[in-house]
Amino acid sequence: MREIFNFNYRWAFSKEATAVPTEINRKWNFVNLPHSWNAIDGQDGGNDYYRGTAYYAKAFDKMDLPTADRYYLEIRGANSSADVFVNGKNLAHHDGGYSTWRVDITDALERDNLLVIAVDNSANETVYPQVADFTFYGGLYRDVNLICVSESHFDLDYYGGPGIKVTPTVTGNDASVEVEVFTTNMKGDQYFQYTICDAEGNAVGNMVSHDTKVTFPLENVHKWHGLKDPYLYTAEVNLVEGKEILDNVSARFGCRTFEIHPDNGFILNGEAYPLRGVSRHQDRWGIGNALLPEHHKEDIDLICEVGCTTIRLAHYQHDQYFYDLCDERGLVIWAEIPYISKHMPTGRANTISQMKELVTQNYNHPSIVVWGLSNEITISGSDDDLLENHRILNDLCHEMDKTRLTTIACVSPCDINDPYIAIPDVVSYNHYFGWYGGDTSMNGPWFDKFHAAHPNIPIGCSEYGCEALNWHTSKPVQGDYTEEYQAYYHEELIKQLFTRKYMWATHVWNMFDFGADARSEGGENGQNHKGLVTFDRSYKKDSFYAYKAWLSDEPFVHLCGKRYIDRVEDVTKVTVYSNQPTVELFSNGVSLGVKEAADHFFYFDVPNVGRTHLVAVSGELKDEGEINKVAVFNEAYRLKEKNAILNWFDITEPEGYFSLNDKISDIMATLQGKMLFMGMMAKMMPKKGEKVMGGFEMTGPMMDMMGGFTVLRLSGMIGTMGVNLTKEDLLGLNAKLNKIKKPSK
């Protein structure tokens, strides 16, 4: 009978070693898994985290293992390539840092054994991802197990799969459930015991058969219906010889139908079921991607608190435990491979193997409805090789899985008539109008334009968001990194996206701040701060509650701006988010009135005199905070870039003339501005074809997007572009800008 022996405890670790060890080196560090060697340097900025080979070594006595015919080493995540050595023999190599893979180590075992896993996250041109806006943490960052089985057993070799495939087909109130198993070294006198159990553990179907594929009828099937009713059945299969059970596998599954309609959006079990949710990265502050079960549990609890119906699990395969949680909670999932940002002609085989692993390992999860082929892969344009790679992946998904659809996440500048768009079943776009250029009002109309041009292609929004840290203002503007601008941005996007029924799914980028070591902006380097929740999960930003007001049925009231206490204005705007019909705000015990808000966003003008205690009330619900009148703006609330070489008060802004605080596109719209850019300002701008943050190549569309930045904001972002500007450079540039008159409106 199968036994799973956990191998997480006490590994000798070194990233300084230069060769595979032949014995345990006592000078190495000893670590327990899961483990990442980039938990700190992959999150502190500078784009200088260690990328190379590191070694994990473990000594063990075979006599300490369960008795078995075959021993399979199971590695659930080694980023990004790895080799397995047992007693000096190289038994396997694997490329791809986010999936499960296994190695039969039986024949290499002796009484005393040394297991070494060499893990490598260095740059190369064959394994994805290589260019992306997140840290590629190295390490054995998920569980490592030893699976001990009989000579005859359910398959453990095929792309890390579970050896069982369950395909429910729902017709009306009934279902037909096909259960297929895959075996290794099965003998003629062996047979299978199949059982289907309901969620309470009661058997609703039994069968004994020599066939590897059987079908069960289920009458009056209990459907898996998302958040409302995530009902799960279990299929269990025993491999039997005589009366002895040699091996056992099981899989939970859900019975549901779904459709993605170009006009009506997502439909679950025949009912409209709008997919409104978030994307998720798997890393954490001080931990990297070496998450424990309690971390995954906390993440999904927070996502469910918002009321999300969907998660885009970006940009790679996530932990099986998290997919299990999604099944249990009823989240509808987009699962994808890390074919991202830069198409590598030498990486096609890796996209195919990673897709085979993703589909094989996750086929049984009812939460998953689409397989993601790629993300922003046309950022440098598309070509025949890229298109062929996508057609291969699209056909592969449909060949392996007849029940699900395929999708892509297109980069914003990707032409809506690019042949790339026509490859998958459904399409989504990553748009940041209102953060990276443009303004918030452009988002909804863009999707209307796409829908009109391609009325038969379901369209969604796979990424949108803006960054916020603990900076504050009463006059939020694009690019200020304040919590107030992020809240404004999401209020506008919620109203635009959630009211367009045809959009099949919308995914905020991102649920949580995450590690991106190449980033140098917002005043805290090494992170992307677009999360609704901070990297350490300790603080829910105001925008978190904007979504909760629209999506959650849990009654609540949230007073915004609790971290923004000191205010200079005599009358200040205070916002309350709630899913209740009315909210009343009290200022030092005095009611400022009861307001209604169909959009769930309640705005109050509050007299700002001395210290004011605020209480937002709706029925029995309340939330409270305070504001304080000050004469001078509290500089603790203003962004101070870690790499900043210029302060806001150094910048002169003559009325009617340009300064560093103006947008590049506005300056470039004038003849004098263009001439200035051709001179000193060209020093700031990366040239077309140059590498910028995270290894991205500067393209025409990206140059256009940068036009939405102010000169000062861009200067705070270009440290990762290899551009070094002095304070004198910027003050000199500002002086020249001060001589260029703005066009009259």
C-alpha cells in the first residue's frame, strides 16, 4: 500500500559550493523545507538577488524508510531548474519551477544514502520565465516527499500527474462521471475497486472492474455552484491483487457546467455568474515563495472576505493545496503557465512541457475553467514563431482537456486585430489607463470598442491597478502612490468594469503586494505595491473595502483614510465604503447627515477644526477614526523615493510654464519641448531596443506609455535602467522647462 514519507526536515544547504557534494558538509547551513534563498535579497530592490546554482543535501538510511518495492522522490516546486543525484549518480533533470515532478530513485539506493538536489534559477534562453515584473525566487520552496509504492502502482511518471482523471458531464439534473486511471507494471490478475462518495462520505457508486476507464451515472446530482454551493464529490480507486490493496488514489471533483458568452459573460450551471475578482502571486515578505499551509489559508480567507468570485493564479502553476482551497471555497480559477513578456524561440519545448504539467496535475479541479496560454507575450510584437507556439499550446490544451477553454492576457498596446487575438477561445487585456498613462475614464470605452469590433470574442480585463503605500493627500493625482489615489482609481474602475455585463471576467492586479526586486519606485524598493493588501498581509488598504462593498454580502461599514490624520484644509472630504443602503457620519458626536449611495461609495464634507473623532454608522454597524487640523502639511505623508535625488520643494513651477511635475507627453506636444527632449532630456529616456526594468525591451508602445509619466516620476523609476541623474541635471532641466510656455487651453 502506498505510503508518503515527508522529506522536508534538515537539509544541508549552500549556494557557495561549486560542485555536487559527496558527503554532508557540516559547515553548510541546515534548513527545513520549504525554503528559498532569495527570501530577503529578492525583495529589497536593486535587481541584484542571487541567481545561480545552490545545493541541498540530505543523508538517510534506507532502513528508516517504509518497506516498498519502488521509491519515488516527489519534488513539488524547485525553481527553476534542478538535478537529482543519489549517491553521486545524476538521475534526473527538470526544467520549470512551479510544478510537481518525480524521480524513481529505487535502483540507486544503498543502505546509507546521500541525496543531493542542485537547484538553479540563473538566466537562460530555454526555461520560462526569464523576463517579468516579479522575483524568480530560487529554492526548494514546496514539499519534498518520498512516495513508497508496490511494483504495480498507479502512475507516478507522467508529468507529475495524480494517476487518476475524473470527467463529469452534466445533463439537466443528472451527471455521467467518467473515471480513468493510469498504471505502471499492472499484472493480468489485478483489478480495480472504484467508489464515488458524496461530500458527507457516503458511497453513491461502486464498481469492480479490470478496465482502466469506467463511467458512473449520478441522478439528481448536487452541482458545484461557486461561492453559493461548492459541493465536492470524491472518486477513489484501489488497485487490488487477490484481497490485498496494492495502491490507492483519489480525487475530489465537482459537477458543473459553464459557458463564456460574448454578450452575457460567464454562466455557471445555466445562471449568470459574473466573474469579478483578483490576481494572486504566491510570495510573502521575508519568506519569498516558501509558503506554509497557513499562509495559503490566510490568503484565500482574505480573498473570500472581499467577496471575489474568481482568482487569476498568475503567472505560473500554484501549490496544489491552494487549488484545493479554491475548490472548497467555490472560487472560479484561471490557471496559466509562465510563458510571459519575452518570447524565446529556444523555449518552445519548455512551454509545451509546462503546459502538459499544468493540465495533467490540475485536470480534476472543478474551480479551474480556463487554461492561460501566455501573459503580455507580444510586448515586443508578435511574429510567426510566437504565433505558431501559441497555436501548438492551444491545440495541446484542447487535446488534453475537452471540457475547458483557453485564454490569453494581452499587453495593453497589442492591436485588437493581431492574429494572436484569434488563437484562444476567450481573451483578456491588461490595461492600466489612469496609472501608466491615459486616465481612468479610458478603460470602459476601450472595452466597448473591442466588443464592437469583435462581437463574437468574449473579452475580459486580466490586469488593472495602481500602486499605493502609506502616503496620503487630499488632492490625489496619478502617480503619487497615495492610498487616496488608489482608492479613487478603483472606485472609477469598479463602476466602469462591473457594469459591463459582456465582460467575461475582471481581475485586479493584485490582491497582495509582491516581490519585484527590479522595481525602484513608491519609496520602498523591490516590491510591486498594486496590492489591495500589503506584502505581509497586515494591512488592508482602503481599496480592499471598495471591492468588498460591491462584492460581499457580509454587512460592513468602512471609514477610509484612517492613516491620514493630520490635514490642513478647513473642510475635508471623508469617504465611507459600505454594502448597506445608507450611512450616517458623526463628527465629535454631531451627525453630518445620512446619505444614500447606489455605488456603495459615500462622500462627506467634514469641518476640520482641532481633533475630530469620526464615526460612520449604518444600523448596528460602525467604524471610527480621527482627523486633526494642522497648519502645515505633514511631510510624513508625502512620498520620498529611496533613490530620490530631488525633493518636491526644490522644483519651481512658474504659472503657465512647464516643470518636472508635468507629463512628458504634454511637454513633447510643444516644439520647444520636443527640442529639449532631443537634447538633455534624451539622457533620461531609454532608447528603443534598450533593456529597462526587469529586462523588458523598450518598444514604441512602451515609449508611448511613458508619455503619461511626469518627468519627476520617470526620474524616480529609471534607476533600474542604468541611468544615473544628478540633482544638478534635474534642476537644470527644470530651469529649461520653466522657460517653455504651456499651450493655452
